[in-house]
Amino acid sequence: MSDHHKETFITKYIFCQDHKMIAKQFLITGMLMAVVGMLMSAIFRVQLANPGETSILYNLLPGSWLNEAGVLNPDKYLALVTMHGTILVFWVLTAGLSGTFANFLIPLQIGARDMASGFLNMLSYWFFFVATVVLVSSIYVESGPASSGWTIYPPLSALPQAIPGSGTGMTLWLVSITLFVVGSLLGGLNYIVTILNLRTKGMSMQRLPLTIWAILFTAILGVLSFPVLLSCGLLLIFDRSFGTSFYLSDIIINGEMLHNTGGSPILFEHLFWFLGHPEVYIILLPALGIVSEVISVNSRKPIFGYKAMVGALMLIAFLSFIVWGHHMFMTGMNPFLGSVFTFTTLLIAIPSAIKVFNYLATLWRANIRFTPAMLFAIGTVSAFITGGLTGLILGDSALDINVHDTYFVVGHFHIVMGLSAIYGMFAGVYHWFPKMYGRMMNKHLGYLHFWGTFICAYGVFFPMHFLGLAGLPRRYYTNSAFPMFDGLSDINSIITFFALAGAVVQTIFLFNFFYSIFKGTKATQNPWKSNTLEWTTPIERIHGNWPGEIPSVHRWPYDYSKPGADEDFIPQTVPLKEGEKEH
Amino acid sequence: MTNILIALVAILIIATLVQITRVSELLSELKNQDVNKVTDKDNKTQGVLMLVVGTGFMVFVLWQLVAWNHLLLPPASSVHGAQIDSLMQVSMGLILVLFFILTPMLFFFATKYRGRKNNTAYFFSHNNKLEVIWTVVPTIVLTGLIIYGLKTWDITMNADTTNATVIEVYGKQFQWTARMAGEDNLLGKSNYRGVTSKNALGIDMEDENAADDKLAREVHLVVNQPVLLKFRSQDVIHSAFLPHFRVQMNCVPGLSTKFAFTPTQTTTEMKEQEGQDFEYILLCNKICGAAHYNMQMKFVVETQEEYDTWIATKITLKEKLLTQK
């Protein structure tokens, strides 16, 4: 397939159909967007710690976002929060994470030369790229970008009179997200088809690495739920531009009486969260897959309870479709419906608990090799425990009354979804960097990066639980308008300090990444002594992955430290010895 | 000037990182080993760091629990609020117990089982008995928690409202208005098309129930008297959040929502407990525009006599709209 065609600069680096290059395109775009999103959070954290003051960081913003005194305008604070959420949820942790590792790992780990359709795969990136351009350009629109929160609830998002960001900025947001959904559907279908059809000889489903299982469920979730977001967005476009009333009813805004009647903003919320909740797992599952692989390799031990891990992933994926209402307990929905969603939501704790116990059992009596990837994998498990537990409060409708939409929620999802997923992403980058670029990332910088990030991240997000329990709502430009929150300014300062420090620490990673692409030490073929198929490919990238025949698979991927073996790992390509049981 | 300084700092940071990388590469060249190979020494350092930072994390959490203990939910001042708080205590207790078991376990394992060159890991791929235990036990615990949660939810949501005083809370960017139902305890009908500068809530004055309704910019409640709040919004979604009463409900344009509760502590009593600055506050808790952060209304809980004095100072809608021209 690949041996004969010539690659030009354009087909190799730009309109490339090789899954490995597409993965890198996703990764680098995702990283750039992560920097943008992180800077936005740094800026609004500065506003929260020092409300009403100016800051050097505000120089990064368009001038019209500040008032004469150089202070951030309240509606632009909301614009920053909205764009931060949108970028991190969709651009970094969906496209950046799934796009990178699904593309990179699926063909390499199942033993395929490329994705089922290289062309669709390329299109998926370029749709994403155009979506990125549109979203970034919306920041520079005169009235500002979308400002109604990343959940863009109408009527706020539908009416430019309600907030300036709901004008052109919101239109661009909707265009961008539409392109994004198209891109992610093209990618998702490709992932599913490839995993089901292109596995090499011997690679039965029971022998798939957990990364691939996780990516498979992620892709299924995406294919089933993103179209709902698309239709949800289309109806909003209709309401905004063509005078329909799907989401609007009985509104007087700025003294203007609108004609719309009969619509319901709650319909929007149902449609949005029907994607929105599976989206949480679209973000989390690939990270858990990566972490399973990294923990097993670096513990030099099989992942504990492989079948239970797959079962737990499946159960989480299924349940994620029937819990969306827990985002809407306070919308006035029928209390009985609230009960149903409480029940289904709390059930997710069971497969989650299984996963945590299995990770712990994998570490028990291991021989842990602390690569930077392993540190981040342990960080993911820690974040998953810390953040997952507070879900028991938020999922319980009666308790949600007092923490709904407060900083408790912000702390919860940043830890369980944000940190777990971003740690998983870092683990993946450190682990597969040698495969991506043929070079190693610097270990010492990796250690520094992990500890800096780990300490700062808990410093940012753990105190938020207390703010939330004290009743502080999220998305407040400042909490100085309420005397009851006066005592919270110290906590806000602590959070901002750690947020800024954490942002600085990320430069270590960026430096390490780009430096190592060009100057890192050369990688050996299988630097982590791993069992999976990607490490049987040559170090130099070739289109088609294996120069000769695709290897056959004879065992599961987790034969580490198996008694009776010569080394502490047995690659999947090694046939079972006579009388050897599979596991 | 500042920009130049920032640029200088950035350059210095990058230069430092390059030097760190170079030094680590040179050192390992001297020792004749691969710089990025994880050695036993690395495992020891990182393993110990796991224990140190893990312990530090636990201490940090404990410190927060002690130092910020007063923030763990403001005192509840409603009948159902007390029930919610018991559920919260049980859930919080469970969470903390699990947190203080699982997290130390994770860091302890990381330290204890750090790699050594001559060690071999224990091949342990699954154990059905263990797995059944840690599936069944969480299931049982959760069943209890779910049942307890649903009971509390039921008590909260299905409160008896037959004798409740009816009050409408009306939200618009960025202001709350309250409408007391008057002596008949019935709110007059309303329609957004009837909104004028004078009739800000669009009340239908043809409806005889509307005549004795009264508008106010703060809400007064009688202690231990059930109240039924009905919510409307004029423009975007707002959320009426009364943290001390454990009450929250969205206000949605085109839709009527409600929440019933019984306040149990007067403002005066709360001032004695919490300090003289204390007030019951209704906050907006759903992003609603630029001034979302400052959309509030005061609630006052008082005795029947105090309430009667206050309500007498308010004029009815009939007086406001029909007689005053």
C-alpha cells in the first residue's frame, strides 16, 4: 500500500492521510488551543482574586474588553469563561485527546496499515481545523465571542439584546461547533469501523488493549450523541435567524416585546445534555484507557480484572445516556423524573468503583517503573477518586439543591473530568512520544512537570469545594456584591496563586515537547518493554506501519512478569508456549 | 517596559530549561547510560516523593476541613433543610471515609512497590472472589444512599402546601420583584403582553384575585409558616437560590415553576448566631448576563406581628394601578 507512492511536503505534512500524521495534527492543534484556554483561565482568575483592578495579563486581550481604567468588563469576563469551557471541553479534551490517541493507536495497536478510510480521516482533521479558525476568529469580533457559558442556554444565547456576545460571536460559535461535530462524526465512524473490521490475525476482541476498548466506547458515544447536539444547535440557529420559537416564549428584553410564544428553553437543555453528559465520558474514557495501558506496562504487571475493566467501561458508556437529567434537577422538572435521574446517576458509582479498585489491585505487589507517563497515570487515578466521590453529592437531587451551579460543581468536574483527562493525555504523550517522533522526552523535565502540575492543580480545585458549600455561585464576575461572601477572598487568592503557578509549570512541558521533537535522545524500538503491537513497527515513520507482513497476534497484551517467561514481558506476537495458558 | 521585562523572563525560563536538559544529558553521557532510562535511583526518588506529596495532600485536605469548617453549608433555616443537612452529613462522611482510605492506599502502593532491578512483579490477572466483593459492597452501600436520597427529595419536593402563603418571585435582567398574594392568598393572572412601565409584572387587572396582590422589592416571611414560592422570568433563565433555606429553582420565561418550604429561624435569631451583618439573600444562580453577579433580593423572616406591620405599609395593586392615575 505504502511502499510505492511518493510523499511530497503537502501530502506528508498538510493533506496527509497517514493516521500517525493526522494524530500529530490533532495533538498540536489541541495543544495550541490548550494554551489559549489556559491563558483565558489565568486571566479570569486574576479578575476573581483582584476584582476591579487592572493586570498585566489583560494586555493579551482586545482593548475593547477593558473599561477606561483597564479593568475587565463583566460581560467579557463571561466571554472568557465561555470560551475557556468550550475550548477545553471540545477542542482540547475531545478532539485533542480522542483525535490524537484514537488516530495514533487504533491502527498501530490492532495491527492495521491505516484507518478504514484515510480520506475521511483527513477530512475529519480539516473540518476540525476550520472549526478552530472560526472559533478563534470569533474572539476578535467587535461585540465579543459567545458569552452565555459553554452550555449556551437560550434565551441568553439566542438574544443579542441580552448580552453582546450573543450577536455575531454566538453565530460563529454555532458555525464552529457544527463543523466540529461533522469532523468528530467522520472520525468516530472511522474509529468504530476500523476497530471492528481491520484487526490483524489473532487480534480477537478479548485480546484488544484497553486503550482500544475505551476508544471504541468513546467513538460509539460520540456517534450516538453528537448528532443530537447538531440538531440542538440547528434549532437554535433557526430561533436566532429565522424567527422560529423552538426555545423562546413570552420574552420582553430591553423593553422589546418579542412575538415568540410556545417554545421552551428546557427543550434545549434536554437536547444539549443528551450530548452533554455522554460528552463527559467521551472525555474521560480515552484517558482511562490510556491510563490502564500505562499503569500495566510500568507496573510490569497485567492490568487487574481485564474483563471487569471492559465491562465497567461498557456499563459507564451505557449509563451515561440515561443520566443527563441530573444537570437539570433545578429546572422545575417533575420531581419523579428527578428521582429517576438520581437513581441512574448514582449507579455510575458502581463501575467507577470497580475501576478504581482494579487500578489499586494492579499497583499492589507491582514493580513500578516511574516514567513521567506512569506518574501522570497515578495522578489520573488520584483525580478520579477525589473528583468521583463528590459526584455522590451532586448526583443526589436533594443535595444538589444547595450545590447546583456553585463552585462545588466547578471543583468536582475540573477534578474528575478535567484533571483525570488531561493527566491521561499527558501520560499518553509521554508514553507514545518515542513512537510519534522517534525520540525521547526528557525524563527530568517530565518529573518536574508532573509534580508542579499535581500540586498546583489540587491547590486550584480542592478549595473550590468549600467556596461552593458556602453557597458561592459559579460564573460570578466578582463575589464582592454579597457581604456573605466577603470571607472568601482569601480562598480566591490561594486558588489564583496556584492557577498562575500551574500555568507557568506547563511551559516546562511545552519546552520539553518541542525540544525533544528535534533534539531529544534517539528512541529504541521498544523503550518501555511493552507488549502491544505498536512497538513492533520501525522507529522511523512509514506510511503503512509495517514494512513487511502485518504481524499476527497470539496472546493478550498484558503478559507482564508472567511466571516461566525469560523476560518480564511477552509481546503479543510471541506464540503461546506448549502447555501455556493464555492468562 | 513591562512587556520587555516579560519577554526577558520568558527567555530566561527557556534558557534555564535548555540548561537543565543539557546538564542531565551530559551527566548521563559521563556515566555512559541513557539519560531517559528510569533507574532504581529514579524509582526511589519518585517513590519517596509519592509518599511525601501524598501525605502533604492529605494534610492540605485536613487543614482545609479544619480551617474552612465554617463554610461547610451555612446553617439551615427551613424544615426540609434540616433533612437535607442530615443526608449531606451522611454522604459527606461516607465520601471522606472513602477518600481517606483510597488516596493514602494509592500513594502507599506507589511508594511500597516502587521498582527495583532484581524484583519481579506478582502476576495477578484477576480474582473473581475479590471482584465480586468490591462490586457487591458498593452496590449495597449505594442502594442505601439512593433510598435515603430519594426519601429526602420526596419530603422536599412534595411538601404540603394547603396552608402555604403564596408569593411570586419574578426575575428579569438584573432585578428581582416579589408579589404577595394578598388576603385571598391567590395570585391574579398575568401575561407578558400586559407588561407596561407601571404594571411591571403584566398582571391582568380584570382578574378579581389580582386586586389585593402587593408588589415588593424584598420578601418578608412569617417564621414557621409554610410558604409557596412561584417563579417567573421576563427575559432569560434565572435561578432563584436561597442557600440558607436550601431552596433553589430556575425561573424560566414561558414557564411557571415553584418551591415550597417553611422557614424556622427569624432574621433576628440568625443575626444573634451568625453576626449582625447576617441577612437572608436570594441570589441569581444561572448565568443571565453581564450583571448576573449582582442580582439579589433580601428575604426577612420575622414574627407574625412584625410581618403584619410590614405588609400594611405596602399598597395593593388595585390602589397602585386602578385608582392612582
